[in-house]
Amino acid sequence: MTYFLTGLFVILAIMVVYSLVKGVIAFLKTTKINLENGEGETVTEMQNMQNKAMFARIKYQAAAIAVVVVIGVIAANGNG
């Protein structure tokens, strides 16, 4: 069970990093478009993409924390 949860944690950690990178890239694109063109329709679209990526990161982080708590409870009970 602990091996499964550890694997799940690793997958969630990778998803957190992926979402973070995706959000940062969207942020940089938004900043570049904003500096080049000013406010526009593309900026709003990129901001929405950035918000979605960051919200996904928060969800994956919460899931990863929950897995770590479960692993901790299992280890504390000596069932690992």
C-alpha cells in the first residue's frame, strides 16, 4: 500500500511541477503580449489559461499533501 501511495505522490508531484511551468509560461506570454500590444483579447485569453494552470497546480498540491498525510498515518501505525 505504501508503494502505491509513494508512486501516486510522485505522479502528483510531477503534475504540480507541470502545472506550475505551464502557468509560468502563460504568465510570461501574457506579459510579453501586454508589453508589445497593450491590453487586448489575446491577453485575457492568456490570463484565463494562466488561471486554469495555477488552479490545477493547487488541486494537485492538495492531493499530494493528502497522500503524504495518509502515508504518515500508515507509518505511524506501523502498517507500512
